[in-house]
Amino acid sequence: MAGIVSTIGQKCRRCFSCIRECPATAIRVVNGQAFVITERCLSCGHCVKVCSQHAKEISSDIEKVLFKLIPKGKTVAMVAPSFAASFPNDYLKLPSALKSMGFIKVTEAAFGADLISPLYGKLFEKIDGRTIISSPCPAIYNYIEKYFTELVPNLAPIVSPMIAMGRYLKETLGNDIKVVFIGPCVAKKSEYIDEEVNDAVDAVLTFTELKKIFNDNNIDISSFNEIEFDPPYANLGKSFPLTGGLLKTAKISGDILAKKVIVVDGKEKVEEIIQDVWN
Ligand code: SF4
Ligand code: SF4
């Protein structure tokens, strides 16, 4: 079965950078080429970034979104908070550009973080000595579920903002709407098809895929008007994906911080802290 990330054989120049860089030793040489072993892959997308030959391919929902979901006339876009970094000059025009594609509403996934942040506050109050691991990144959940199975009970039992928001949209707008998440992260493609949460979101596009759609369809984002996102409006949830953003979003108090909270980011530090908790 093809996974979220695979190698385009014709483009691969056998430099094996991806093999050296993969955090999960999920790439092996098969018939002289770098082959991704789906069962080991975290869908983190790191090999896509390090491959100078653009020989790594991500499973794409572009056709599904353009030709199956949007034509139904009930498809809502949900955009990750980092949209401004991906469209620095035109981010205020993104909602109208997306509506020109046929999305009936354009919403912010950050409201999903506002929905789940009180649950984190309650969880922190009840921790009593246990180590709880939380991250906005599904690749970290994949890493623990595949390689540190003893730590699975330590994962925070709270869905991500994307899943919370997808469920909220379907509850409030009707279960027949389709929801497309648009964000920076390849690993979201593995999250939305997870059988425990696959009721919430119908497709995931990366910002790179969205730019390709704009480019292929002559959609010039700079030519659109600046309009607001559709409600519900996000509050502190906009900070959720930033380092330490969960604490800010959940308004976790100094008392609770005394229970010892460690905030890490970056591939090496995350690997290190997971090893430390595991040992
Ligand atoms: S980094 Fe790219 S070119 Fe190099 S081995 Fe991996 S897939 Fe092939
Ligand atoms: S997506 Fe991540 S885990 Fe999967 S092969 Fe690439 S680097 Fe390795």
C-alpha cells in the first residue's frame, strides 16, 4: 500500500541524504533506490525537505478537493494559523481567493485550539505525578505509537485543533458538509485518515499544494479583496502551534507550572526528550 510519502524513482539520484536524515530509519535502499517503508514512516515530511532532487512525493488530495468535494457545493475550508507566513504579502486576501475556488466558507483551525484548550487545563490539574506528552504535530504521535509504544498511555487523550474544529463545523453546519484542512504539515494527511478521528475532516492540502492549485489555475491571490475569515473567530488558539503555545492557549497558571512543564521544539530535542521520558 502506498504511504503518505514515497520516492519518485526516475528523479532519485541516489545521494541517500534522505536515508541519513530520516528520524525513523524508514527509508532503505531497494534495487539501488531510496524506498520509503510505509509501516515505519512517520509522515513527518523531513525527507521531502532534504531531497534536493524533488524526488520525494506526497500523496495528494488536490484532485479529490477540486473534482469531488468542491463540486458538491458544501465544502468548507479550514486554514491553519501559519497561513500568514506562507502568504506573507497577501494573507488577508486568502479567504477571498479560496472562495473563488468554490469553498462556501473559509474558517480558521485556530478556533479548534480554543475548543480544546480548557480540556488541557483540566488535564493538567489532574496529572498527579504522571508524565503527559502533548504536541500539535501528528508526526510525534506517530513516532511514539510506532517506536515507543510503552509511552502511548502518556499521550494526552485530547484530539488536535484540526479534529475538534472539523467536528464543530459538521455539528453546526450539518453533517453533509465537507471539510478541507489547509496547513503547512504533511503529517496532517496521516492524522485525518486515522480511524479514531476520520469523521472530522474530508481532505488535507498543504500550503505547497494550495500554491500549486493557484498556479495551475491562474488564481492570482494578489488580485483579490481582503475579507475576514468566516466565524467562529479564533482567540488565543492562534498561538497553539507555537513553541509553548499550548500553555498560553490553555491559560495554564503558575501553580500548575510548578508541576514541571518541559517545552521543546526541533527534531533533535524532541527525539531527546522522548528518549528521556522513555528511559
Ligand atoms: S534524498 Fe532524494 S535523490 Fe537523494 S536518495 Fe533520497 S530520494 Fe534519492
Ligand atoms: S516522512 Fe519522515 S519518517 Fe517518513 S520517510 Fe520521510 S523522513 Fe522518514
